[in-house]
Amino acid sequence: MMTRKPERSDMNKKNIDKVSLKKMFSNNIFAVKLLFESTPIYGTSIIIEAIRHNLINFLEQTVLVYYILNTIEKRGRFVDVLKFILIFIAADILAAVISNMYEQFIKLKYQPIAQKNLKLRLYEKAKGVDISCYDNSDYYNDFVLAVSEADRALERAENLLRQVFGSITILLCYGLFFITQDILSILFVALSFAVRTVILNILNKLNYRFRLEENKLQRKRDYIRRVFYLKDYAKEIRLNKSVTRKLHDEFREVNEDIYKLNKEYGVKRFLANLSARYISTDFFLDIIYVIYLVIKAGLYKLLSFSSVVTLYNSAANLRRGLSTVVDIGPFMIETSLYIEKIRQFLNHSNEIKDSREYEMPKEPAVLECRNVSFGYDKEKMVLKNVNITVNPYEKVALVGYNGAGKTTLIKLILRLYDPTGGTILLNGIDIRKYDLQEYRRYLGIVFQDFKIFAADIGENVVMDIVDENRSGHIVNALHKSGFDDKLKLLRDGIRTGLTREFRYDGTDLSGGEAQKLAIARIFYKDAHFALLDEPSSALDPISEYQLNQSMYNAAYDKSVIFISHRLSTTRRADRIYMMENGTIIEQGTHDELLKLKGKYYEMWDAQAGRYKEMYVS
Ligand code: ADP
């Protein structure tokens, strides 16, 4: 039976309604805290600037005007007016100096610092979140939104401070002035409130909903864009031109969707924008207000001439102050929705928990997977009751066709995921009871899809900034992984810059060279346990043979688990585990498995032609 998928707008509505008042306040406070934690000086200076700006406006446009008119009306002394004006000029100059200092020194310097600090915090968090988060598209969406909205979140916190402290200053100054002059005037000014609040609320929610839906489509469009311009895809595209046909279709589709979305929201946004801008303008209210003032002053003589002019003159300012107060509500709702993503991301707590119950062993120890089961999602188990043991210094191979679960098992051993059932033990102790960082330091890994970073060779081996005193260790590690031949050809040795991301003269390594470089990381790290996922897949058979020889020799002091499609590399393994559909179906040495005439034999037979002559032990 078909079930109705929830409508997008239903879901968003639910989302928006869920933002309770408490959450809205706490999210906004969180945003301001983010700003202050990044740069307290900048936060404080925004507050001072907001007060200064509004106070000086009040003094100039209201107090000064009123004083001059009142003195003239009461036939006061010209010298007093002049003195007053001179004091004002001095105050104005001082305010201009403060304002310039803020704009030219503080804002220019500290705004980028605040933005940088927040991004570093997000990247730092991203570095530590469970890898499973990347499999969850909702989480990934939130992460993308959190990073892409980071600058905007800070800008929102800045604006919030400006609005709050600006409006407090305006309300205090003009409020007092109006109360002392004519309290009824406040009613007139207050009229614009309700209208503006309602309209702005609608507008903000509409904009947010639109952006949320647009963001999903933009991600798709960005992916297609990346495929066309990133080097990673260039080769495949040239070789499989038809791939682009599909992408073109997708691109057309996503553009159409964006167009539809724009159309869907266009009229609503246009109307809401128009009303926000024009219906609640000062124009209507000014006419009513001026009539009221004239009647009160002209007919009833209840107001002086100077009060009428100054009140009329100040009404727009008070209205601005009040509408800023009104704007704060919707602004905070919208900020809260943006901040919620960042907050959720920063507060995300990992499922892979840290524990320091046991000390890590100091040398290779027994690693055992006992009845290990695992599924990326609970419905589909990718590993089912896997049992393997790796004794100290053993070289164990995992073989099997694509999708058998080999890489997944390696990921569990690395604790990128924890098993759904069963246990992985090191030295007889559940690996969850070790300190996660120490445990991962104990292991060295080369993934099938390892990455070479835009840094020099040395840094790519160390995976950190190179300590000059350890250059010898780097060269030694590169020697063990068989990278020597290439290294000798490079003028700058381990200082040779890789990739052309940051350097025009960066060196690009071949697939095999890059793989050897990645393997050198394990030797440098001096890990007790090496995990190699297809370590020689990018090599030609001769290089593969050589790498295997040197690997076996160089890894004499380590336990090793390696995954291989090519059974030529598994011949020397102490034990081979053959996997199929997430289970171990055969195990033993190469010769034992051949004698078994099972799946391993079948695989070997299919591949042997290519290698038979080469490997005569
Ligand atoms: P192998 O290394 O033997 O080729 P894998 O461990 O990569 O196999 O994959 C085992 C199964 O798990 C496959 O069916 C694969 O599609 C699935 N799988 C791998 N990674 C993920 C993931 N991140 N999310 C969901 N399924 C995955």
C-alpha cells in the first residue's frame, strides 16, 4: 500500500512551529556567545558603537533642535545658543572619531578574526564527528548548512547586538523626551507596530522556507558543477562521455526545480516584501500625527511651537526605535533557525565513545573479531558473525569479491564504526575500553581511496608539520615503502610540493607512487598493526611483486591485515580469510585453501594465468 509522503511545506511548518520561545532565546544567546567567544573586543565594540550612534542622533536631531527653537521662542540670549552649538560640534567630532576607529580599526581587524575562529571551531568539530554522520544525508545537509552559514550567523549576532542596544538607547532617550513633552504622541508612533510585526514575521518564515528548499537543490547543482570542473572526474568523463549525458539531464532537471521553486515562492515573496516595505511606512501615520499636533497646539494651545516641531521631527526616530524593537522578534526567530543547525552540529555527541579503562599494549598483540556483525543501517547487515584472529606479527589476508564486507571490517577494527553485534578484542580486551586516540595511533592504515594532501612529501608522510630532526625517519619510511626510486629523481627531496592546488610547480604522483607514499605513513608512524586496503591495486604486476616483497620484509615487526583482490599477493600470508556476503566462508593458508577447491580456488584459478609465471617461490 502506498503511504503519502509528508509534503515539504508540512514538514517545514512543523519545524518552524517547533521553535519554542525558550529555544529561540537560547539560540540567540548562543549566537551572541559565539561572537564573544571568538572575539570579546569586537562584541563589546559593537555595543558601544550602537549606543554611540543612536545617542548622538538623538542629541543632534532632537535636543539641539528643541534647545535652539525653545531659546528663540522664549527670546533667550544668542550667546547661549552659540555655546550650545559649539559643545555639540565638539561632541560630534568626538563621536566621529570613535565611529571611525570602530569602522577602520576594530571592525576591519576583528570581524575576519571572529569568522575565522568560528570556522576553525566547526572544522575542528567536523574532524572528530563519527564517520557514520557522513552516511546520514540529513546530518550531512545540516553540516553543509552550518559551515556555509557560519559567517552569516556571526553577522546575525552582530546585528542582534546592534538592534538590542540601539533600540534600548532610542527608547530611553526618545521615550523620556516624549513623556516630558506629550505622552499621547507615543500612541501615534506605536500604531505602526502591529502591522509591521505581522508582515515581517510572514516574510522571514517564507524566506527561510525558501532557502531551506533551495539549499537541497543547490547541493545537487554544486555536485554536477564539481564533476565538470574537478580534476578527479576529468579522466572518467573523457573515457565515458555518456556519463555527462545523464548529468546534463540532471542539471536541466535541477535547474527546472529551482525555477519552479522560484515560481512557487515568487508571488508570495513579492507580496510580502511589498507590504513590508510600503504598507507600514511612516507616510500614513505622519499625516494623522501632524493633524493631531496642529489641533493640540493651534486650537487648544497645549503645546509650544518648539515642541510641535521637535516632536514631529522626532516621531520618525522614535518609530524607527520602536520598529527595531518589533523587528527583533522576527529577526530572533530567523536567527534561531539558522543557529539551530550550527548548534546541533557543535553539540553533536559521538556514538563512538572514548574510554581509558585499559592501557594500550606496547607491542603487537592478538587482535580478535568475535562474532562481529554490522549494518550501516539496522535493516541490512553487511557483516554477519565474523570471526577472525590475528596473532602478533602475523600477516593475514582478507580476500573476496567486491561488496563482500572487507573494507567494512577494517573500518570496524579502526573504530570508525562500532559493531552492531559481537566484539573486537585487542590483547583480550574490548577495543572500546581503550583510549580512542591511542588505539588509533597503535594502528596504521592505507585506505583504497587514500588521499594525498596539497603539502610536501615529508608532510604527507608525517601527516603533520615536519620536525627537521626527523627527516631521516621520513626518508627511511619512504625507503621501506619502495618510494626511493622516485625520491632520488626529485630535486627537493622530501620538501617536494605535491599537487597543483597551491603551487604551479607542484608534482603529481602516479597512482602507484602515491600508494607507496601512503604506505610510508605506516612505517613513519611506527604502528604496531598495519591495515592495508588493496595496497597494491594501482601498481603494475612487477611493482606489485616488489612492493609485496619489501612490505613483508619491512613489516617484520608488525601485525598486518591486508585486503587484496589479487591472490598473488596473498600467497605468503600466514592465514587467508575468504569473505562472501559479509561472512567468512573459508580460511587457511594459500596451499590449504587451494586444496579445498572452494571459492578461493575458483578465484585463484581465474587469476592465476596472469601471475603463474612470475611468482615461483
Ligand atoms: P568490500 O571492501 O569487500 O568491497 P565493503 O565493505 O566496501 O566491501 O562493502 C560491503 C557492503 O556494504 C556493500 O554492499 C556496500 O555497498 C555497503 N556499504 C559500504 N559502505 C557503505 C556506507 N557508507 N553506507 C552504506 N552501505 C555501505
